[in-house]
Amino acid sequence: MDLAGRAALVTGAGRRVGRAIALALGGRGMRVAVHYNGSEDGARETARSIETGGGPPATLFQADLGADGAAARLVDAVADTFGGLDVLVNSAAVMLRTPIGEVTEKQWDAMFALNLRAPFFASQAAAARLSDGGAIVNIADLAAFETWPGYVPHGITKAGVVQMTRALARALAPRIRVNAVAPGAVMLPDDWDARAAERLVSTTPLRRLGDPADVARAVLYLLDADYVTGETLLVDGGRHVRG
């Protein structure tokens, strides 16, 4: 896909992986809708970085995607503002440590609302607004393929994202391609310490942590790969093959 001049919505683009993806798309000349909920300062910094890096002016959109109907309203607002939509990247998510025995219904509902319900309804709305040959990229997680006792609900939501990707790829073909990226140890949760990071490095075949830019490059590949749909690309330094 020739990305220059096309319109993209990146959810959760005010920080972490979402920001890196937005910067990468802006760097390819895309008009980027920078979505945020509470990270307004971060979103403004993302937009500034896109523009100072030579990309087209970016536009900020605020929405609490955990709220009923918010995902579809966001997609429609972006498409109306830009006069169309070519790419949707569902990156906004929350990762909470929730050991079994301590999970609350409120935590469960919040994670499913943001991590799984919002991407689905954003994609459903985007299906009616994306241009022919448009693309959706969902950000999943290595947790979709492994069992992390401290993050069981999170892993379930991300497994749902993987299945959603496959199902939407079938349902929306051939007009729209749908793929996913599943990062591994790319950005650690804010509450992890140096010992936890060292443990991850020592158990990762490539013996290093990843970087948000690694995920962004995978997204760009999936946007360029016109004969790939329904795929989940693991970007995890080989953790999924460690045994």
C-alpha cells in the first residue's frame, strides 16, 4: 500500500507502542489521527513529533473507548474529519496484574471493554468507512499464546483479539485486509523492576528486550504486504520458541 497522503487512525497513540506506531505512519507520509483518552500531553507530543519529523499535520481525537458506543463514534469522527479512512490500528489497551483469587468483576469488565470490545466495534465501524484496499492492524500480545498466572484476564482478551483478527479477515475480504502484531517483551509494565527485566532478557532467545519501534516496523510490513491477511505476527525476540 502506498501510504503517503492516506488517512490512518491509531488508538492509544499518546504513549508507549501506540505512539511509536503513529510516528512510523506519519514518517511514511500518512495523515494520522492520534487518539488518546487521558494522555493528552503525550498525544500532543506525538503530533508534534510527527510534524517535526517531516510528516503531515496530525489531528488529536479524545475518547474513552471503554464507554458504550465510543469506538464507533471515534471512527466516524475521524473519517468525517479526514474525508475518509484507509488504515485503522487498534493499539489502545490496558494490562493489569490480576492474580487468580484477586480478580474483580470491575477489573474484568474494564479490560474486556478496552482490550476486546473497543477494537471489535472500531473495526466494525471502520469496515463501512475504509477505502477499498484498506487495512486494519490489531495489537495483540504474546499473552495470547502463553499462560501468565498473574495476567489471566489480560491473556484472554488478547487471545480474543487474535481470533477476532482471523474472523474479520475472512469476513471483510477481499476489500479490507486484517492482521495483528503480538509483541512480547517490548515495553514492560510500569510497575516492573530491573530484576524482572533481567529475567526476561535471560529467557529470551535473542537476549534483549524489544523496542516499540520493532512493533511499528511490523505494522508497516503488514500494511505493505498486500497478499497477507488473517495473520498474527509475533514480535517477541523468539520467546514463543524457547521451549
